[in-house]
Amino acid sequence: MKIGSAPASASKPTMDRSRWHLRANAPAVVWLVALVVVVLFHRNIPVSGWLMVHLLLLGAATNSILVWSWHFAQALLRGPTPNNRAMAARLIGLNVAVVLVVVSMVANVWLLTLIGSIGVGLAVALHAVALGRRARTALPSRFGPTVWFYVAACLLLPVGAGVGAALAAGPAGELHVRLLLAHMSVNVLGFVGLAVLGTLMTLLPTMLRTRVADGAETVARHGAIPLLAGVLLIAAGAGAGAVFLCALGLLIYLGGVVYICVPLAKVVRSKPPTTFAPLSALAALIWLLVGLVWLLVLTLSSDGWDSLHRGIETVVPVFAAGFVAQVLGAALTYLLPVVLGGGPTALKHRTAALEKAGWFRVTLSNVVLLVSLLPLPSIVRVGTTFLVLVGLAWFLPLLGIALFRKAPVKNDGVSRPAAGTGPAAGAAAVAGYDPAPRRRWGQAAAALTAVVLVMVAGVMADPSVLKVVDQAGAGTAVVATGETTTVEMSMKNMRFHPDKVEVPAGNTLVINLVNEDTMMHDLVTELGADSGRLYPGEKATVEVGVIGADVAAWCSVVGHRQQGMVLSIVAVGAPPAAGTAPTAGTDTGTDAGMAGMDHGSATEGPAATFDFMKEPAEGFTAHSAVLPPAPSGTTHEITMKVTEEEREVAPGVSQKLWLFNGTAPGPVLRGKVGDTFKITLVNDGSLGHSIDFHAGALAPDQPMRTINPGESLTYNFTATRAGIWMYHCSTMPMSQHIANGMFGAVIIDPPGLPKVGKEYVLVQSEIYAGAQGGVADLAKIQAEKPDAVVFNGYANQYKFRPLPAKVGERVRIWVLDAGPNRASSFHVIGGQFDTTWSEGRYLLDGSDPTAGAQVLPLAPAQGGFVELEFPEAGNYSFVSHSMVDAERGAAGLFHIEK
């Protein structure tokens, strides 16, 4: 043995423990890194909102709770040290299951979501059993009952995972909201809440390097009871549809949190926090209380499950970023240096690295989180959200520094292990990293300055906000009167009521707004005021500001302004302006410059450029034109999910499409006369949508109504007549919804339709491109000036991916003109049709061998089919014989082989 080296018997357990914790905590860090990536690139990632919440809670938090509950159980319970192999197996099983859930949600495969949820529940349930066995066989200890917090928490998660799987199946309406509340209460308040609160009873005093408060042992024995009772009551109330039970459960849970916080408050009062870890933990507790009170108020004041749904969505950031993310950062900052060992020097080095700029980070995260909850212009909200990410994610690079930068060693070369293995191990070594008061307040002031600068930069960069300084851009000077004009206004039938408001110049205008329509609307003004999106029945107060000149206002939901949903605010007695503002009735035909507009606009960014000779990128897959056979049975149940995704519509040209089941055109449905179709429409988009099936005959009032984001409806119809029928979104402006991808075909076979060798379906539609990646340009639609005319959603795709057939093989081609404006004249160059069928009848039935047809003419929304046999091998072009349309994308090839 070398002189000065630590004895092998002393160093090996510390080294083993260090390696174990490095491996065990690695998955949580990986999930946090994935979360940062999703936040940065969320606009290009499917289900990004779901991912942000679940990468934090299901990925990082669940891993950390399992690892650290095992560590604390070992520290708090007297007994033999358990084998960590079973623990490692549970962590591996957990992470495999979490990966499965994440991948399945992105790919929208519910069966995999169910399997992954079962795996998560099983791994955590096994952890609860292991902890329970240790607690039952351990010798009595002072804070041993804390372990039962972990057991209860881990028994709740399998229930929450099951509810999450049910949510992923896409239930609609009230059931969706009730499941969401149960899911959040069981997982966040139950699993995370019990585990965190149980831990902080001993960890927070340890972070502060002080003794636990009197009465803490009693709280440790009984504190889990009100928490568990509250969670179970909330879940039961949600399951039974009883809002008052949910409110009672929240009240009991809130009382349990306060009960646990009493001894913690005594500790904080006797030893105020000065370093990052306890500061962040304390902030997390405060946000937990804020979120609980907020949710309780929302539950008590809600007039139904729909309004409670929207309230839950507003509270999620409080629980996720305010509570979970901060307590996770606090725990890892304090605990990792302690368990990684390496002696007092290494402990101090790692702690100093992780505590760096602690006051700045805590102040930044919490001030910005508070500001981000306020009604702010969108560009300011983006900036503040980025600062929240900076404040919380700062931990990750500091962790890298702490782990990989070598710590200085003492002159004798000895690396001494940290004393003790309990929760307070290493506390003495951490002492001394308390920044001086001047430095603390300097960091806090710097954080506040950063927040103010970002807000000012956002205001200065937002043109709609700049107009507040220059009233309506006219340079009008007006003296504020100090008086307020208040207007009661409603939104109904795509109009503001009243749609003209007169305000004495210099008065402040306040609008009390209520949405009495059946679809979502908002109100924005050119001065930057914004009501936010209002669902049916919701209200908002819009403070427009001092009115010094006429002001334009409108609804910024795509197409609503063009449909006449505008408001004139007239400044009575205003002096003449040097320039004139756009009047509220002025319609530029685009959505450019609309505050609150979040779907892309026709003129925002560079215009799309079409090159109809350009080939698609390597790996391009054409939309399948093969018509699948009719399904068996007479009842067909289909879920049609609305999503919003950016897709390529021509080589190098992308558009933000509104899709049915992820495709444009939507999926082809097929059946026979007499079949019944049961359609469930689920709106996963961000604005109102609907669906209209031409294949059914029924009163449109209810089944074809517009539903708002997060809602669903059931649409049943019986196919009584044969044809290729169009379906489409009928929400106004209907032309824009169709042009933006919301259309498809239902084929009801004519009785006795013979089988053929090949059967294809082609749906013709038009593309009215706005900006690259924006939605369809309504001005072009109204002017009937398409940029491209296409088959099955992509220009010329079958020129590059021809449709195959053989010489002499009978080919049937179903054609639908989805429009919204252009007619079609379907023609196969080099081919002749011996059978044509359109709008319910045969025009040619093949009985006369001398009769033939060259085109199938179709007006918008008409459809039919043609049949032919190709006489010899080669490539046969098919086009719309409106040749300008063929030349701008309505063309393809049949590739015929012998």
C-alpha cells in the first residue's frame, strides 16, 4: 500500500456508492436534456405540449423519486443494506416503459401507450412493495414513518398511469376533463406530492444545516393521511362527475400541505435559506400552495366541466415549472455532491459548482414564471418563457462542470470520503458556501434587470405595442381625460355586438366581452390589446387604452376577420391626424400583422416558390392512391382526429395544413349501400373545426356543428345512395378550411360493382400558398387564383412515383373534385374510357364496344369513376384537361408493364 492512500476497506464502499448514483441518476438527467430540446424546438415536434409536461414528470421526476426514495429509506431505516440489483432492474423497466409511452404518443399508437403505461405502473408498484417490506422489517427509527409517504405515493402512480392511458384513447367532452383532473391529482398531487413532502420534512432542515423543528416526528407519522385522503376524494369526485367532491378533496389536501409546512416554516424562520438548494425548495413549496389555492378557486367557481378544463390547463405550468422542476433542481443540487463522495474537497468543489449564481437563478425562475402568467403580448411571453427555461435548465451545464472538472486535492494527496451516509451526510463540508448578503442582492437585482430588459425588448419589437405610443400611427397628440368608457360587448354569429363603439377622445376604453357563439373567438386591436382566445361562454375584460384616434379591431382566428368579424372604435372629437389608420372594415385579404395570430399567415415571411419541374427530395413517399377493399360488416366506426402540421405540398414548398387523421386528403372511407358509419370527430387543433359528410342525409345542425379545441362529437349516418362523396370541414370560412387540407372521400360502391385488377382513387384540390409554412391565403382563395392544382395533396407526385398496372389489366379510377373552386376534366393521355360513372349513374357501361369517352368532367364536389385497359406497355400521363391546371400540378403517370 502506498503511503498516504486511503484504506481499501474505507474507500471501496464510497466508490461503489458513487458509481451506483452516477448510473442511477443518469436517466433523469437524460430526460431533462430531452425536455430542453423539446422546449427549444417545440413548434416542429408533434404533441410538444404533452411532451414538455411528461418528460419532466414521467421521465425526470419519476426516476428521481425512485432513486432518492430508495436512498432515504436506506438512510432512515435501521437494518441491513439492501442489494441494489433489484432496484437497477426496476429503473431499467421504468425507463423502457417511459420510452414506449413517449414514442407511442408521438406516433399516435394507443396500444403501445397502453403497454407502456402498464410497464410504468408495474415498475413503480414493485418499488412500493420493496419499500414496504423494508419498512416492515426495519428497527424503529425517529423518521422511519417517512418511508410510508413513498409507499403510498408509489401505489398511486399505477392508478394515474391507467387513467393516463385512458386519456390517450381520446375520450371526448366531460369524460376527458374528469379523467384529466383525476390523472393530474393522482400523479402530481399524489405520487409527486407525497414523495416530495415526505422528503422535505428531513431534507430541508438538512439543507439549512439545522435540526428539525419540534413536532416534526408527529407530522411524519400522520402527515400522509390528509394528503392521501385528499387525492382519493379528488379522484373519486372526478370519477363520479361531482365537482363538490373534487373541491372538498382539494381543501383536505391543502390542509395536509399546510400541516406539513408548519414545522418546515419553523425551521426556515430559525435559519433563513441563503443558498440555491433550500431557496429553490422553498420556492417550490410556495408554488405548490399557489397552485392548490388556484385550482381550488377554479373548482369552486367553475360553472361546468368545460370551464374547469380550461382552468386546469392554466394551472399546469404552476405545478410543473414552479413546483416539480424547482424541487427537483434543489434536491439534485444538494444530494448529488453528498452521495458521489470523493472526500470533503470534492464535496465542496461539486457543491460550489452546482450552487453557482444561485440567487440569480432562483430570482430569475420565479419572477419570470410569475410574469409569464400575466396577460402579455405574445412576443413578450416568448421572451419570458425562454428566461424560465434558462433559469431552470441552468442546472444541467453546472452538473456537467461539477462531475467532470477535477477538484483540487490536498498536499498529502489524500482523497477522504465524506462522513456518514444519511441525509445529513456532508452537511458540515458544505458549510461556507453562503454568499455574502451584498452578493446575494446583487444577483437578485441582476435577475430582475434581465426580466425587465426582455420585457422592454419584447414591447419594442412588437409593432402592435409600438402603436400605443403613436396613436394609430398618426402622430396624434391627445390629452388623457382620466375618464373611462366601459362597453358591454358580445360575440355571436361571427360578429361583434355592437360592431361600432364611439369613445370620447382621451378616454380610456374598457370592453367587457362575452363569447355567445358556438365557436372560439378573440378580440385584438391595432393598439396591441388582446382578449386571448375565448371559448363559448367565456368572458374577458379588454383594456384597450387611451383612445386618441380611430382604432381598428378584429377577431384574429384564421379567416374570421375576412368573414366580417371586425370592430370600429371611433374617437369622438379627436383632432385631425397627420396620417390615417386603417379602418376596422378594411380587409387586406390576409392575416398579416394580427396580434394573437398563431397559425401562420399568408404574408408572414418569404413567399412560397413553386417549381413544377423539380423532383421531390430523396426518400419522398407519395400519398397512396390505391383504394383499399371495402371492410366487412355493415357498421363502420371511425375516429377522425383533427391536427395541425406543417407538410410539403410541392417540392420545396410547405404549408401548415389542418388535417383529418394526419393526411390531406383525409382517409378514404368505403362501404356499401345500407351501411352505417359512426364517426367520432376529435379536435386536437388550436381553432374550431367541423365535418360534413355528403354521403349521409340528415339535419346538419348538431352533427356538422363546429367544435372547439379539445372537444369531440359523434356523427352517425347511413349510406343510402352509391357514389364517391366528398367530406370536408364546414367551419367558416369554409373555402379556407377545405383549401388548407380538410377534405376527403367516402366511396359507396354501386350494387353489383364488378371486381377489377387495379383500383385507384384521385382527389383533386387546389393550393393557395401564403408564406412558406403558413396557412392557405384567403385572399387568393377569394380571388380564385390558386398557385397549384394537385391530385391527392401534392403537386405532380405521381409523375415521380407512377401508378403501376399491366397491359390488358382492367383499371378503375375513382376521381373526386374537392375544389374548393376549380372544376376538373380528368383525362388519360393515350387511353380511352369504355366505362364512365358519375353522380349516381353510368354514362357508359361498357356494353357497346364502339362507345368511349375521353374525359370525366366534374364540378367542385362531384365525383365518379372511369375504367379502361391499357393496350401496350409504356408511361401514360393522366391530367386535368383544364391544361393550365395540368401545367401547375394536376398531372401524373400510369406505368404499364407487360
